[in-house]
Amino acid sequence: MSNERAPATMTPKTDDVEAARRLGEARHRIESEVEKVIVGQKVVVEQVLTCLLAHGHGLLVGVPGLAKTLLINTLAQILDLSFNRVQFTPDLMPSDITGTEIIEEDQTTGKRQFRFVKGPVFANVVLADEINRTPPKTQAALLQAMQEYRVTVSGQTYVLPTPFFVLATQNPIELEGTYPLPEAQLDRFMFSVYVDYPSVEEEQEVVKTTTSAYVPDLARVLSADEITQLQDLVRRVPVADEVVGYAVRLASCTRPSFRDAPGFIKDWVSWGAGPRASQYLILGAKTRALLQGRYTPGRDDVQAVAQPVLRHRIVTNFSAEAESVKPPDIVERLLREVEI
């Protein structure tokens, strides 16, 4: 990821400000369309949309039956993006994701040659369902795609379609027959999105809707080209130096080796977030500001995205486990104690 950023004194272009205003309006239309299918989960929808527009990837963590797959499929339809779903299983091979070469014979000449058959990773939105159910070798097949937006097979590199967005789901309660994601791969996910149970009222609405003959008619709100333009717009959004400084300090304070890290970090954390967390804090803050029709983010935007950016990048130690302290608890305390 590039470490370049716009100077805080940069004057926004009139076209960019107008694009930010239109994005704020489009956000409400997207949410209205999603509500035709998904009941509640507004925070989840906002975080997934933020990931997409920031050119990042998301990890959805939640128990089965919370409409994670349905939400992603619905967003792909609303945004007019191609969508592929991969069900991760213990016997899944890397070629089942990236694609494979087959021998093809020319019926006219009888000549045989290899032809590459693209795998499901060649789509705008790729759902990696239950990503922790497949061995690390297959999990690693997504690493190059997520970082470089291309895949290499038999020495040949293929560029993925744009925009490209990986959403992976993970069941937090089922551990038998699973392979925990390595920290290097977790770090590739911009957000860790927690999908919680619906309220009683929301669940009643879910039951009424899904047990009837209701079929939603979804409208297209944005196109792939428009999303690519908006991703470029996010990069051009200016950020004040004090906001960048706050994001960097917040990420740095998660590291026990950092000289100004609070005492509870040194007591409970083995490893903290790396520089990619600082970058994602700013990108998330920029995108959140744009989604709300504002052209520059503030420190409150950084705070709003701190949980999904940091909680899966903090590795707790035995003392934290003994005291039942989880990464979200640590991030919450950091937000209270780190000086603004």
C-alpha cells in the first residue's frame, strides 16, 4: 500500500467536493435497497461499504444464520458487481480458487496447448465462506490476490478485475476441524466486522419476511466504474496532520515495545498492530467522512473505525486470557486513554 498522502493544506477540487456530496446521497439509497433484504445490521453494512470504497477487504465474524452471505450477495447486486462464492473446505486446493491450466486440443490441426481456466477469484466481489475451514496452503492462495490484485499460475501473471473485494466469513464458536488464520493474512483484512444477533423486534421482522412470498426488487445504485472512481477519490481526500498523528499514535500504543504504550498494553498484549493499521485508520476515516457527505475526516472518524481496524491485529498474552480481557476491550480502553 502506498504511503503517499495529500497535504492537509490542499484545497479540494470542486468536482471532488461534488462527488463527495453525491456519494453521501448514494449511501442512503444503498442502505434503503439493502433494507429490502436485510433487517437491521446497519453498522455492518456501513463497515462493509467502507471497506469496499477504501479499496480494502473485510473479515465478517459471526455465528451461522446471521445473513452474512446474503448481505454480501445483496450488496454485489445493488452495486452491479460480479460475485463469486467459494465454500472453503479441508480438501479445497489453491487451484480451486485461482484457476488451473487444462490441455486443449485444436480439432482442426490436432495440436495441443495449455489454456488457463479462471477460478472464482476472478470477480469483483469474492466471498470466502468459512475461510478458517481450509488449510493454510489454500488460505495463502488469496494472499497475492488481496495484496497485489493479481494471481500467478505456472509463471504467468493474470490481473484481477477492478474493483476487487474479498469478504471472508468466519465462525467464532466452532473450532473443531478449523485452521486459524495466520497473523500475516489477518493483517491483509482492513476491517474485522462483527455480526451480532438481531434484536427481538428485528428477528420478528426477519421471520415474517423470510416465511412469506416476498421477493425484493433491487435497484442498481452504483456501477463498477463509479466505484473505481470513488476509490480514487478516497485517496485524494486531504487529512490534517493532527488527525494523521492521532491515528499513528493510536496504532503505536497497541505495541508493548512502544515507549509511550500504556501499562495495560505491556501487561496484556504480546504483539500490537503494524503500520498497515495506521494506514487503514486513515483510509477508513476518509471513507467514513465521504459517506457522510464531508470532504475531510476528523479525529472522531478515526475513533469510529478503530475497533474494526485494530481488534484483529492485537495478540493478547496469557495474563489477558486469565483476566478474560479480549482485544475489543483493549481497543475500547485505548480510545479512552490515548491523548487526542
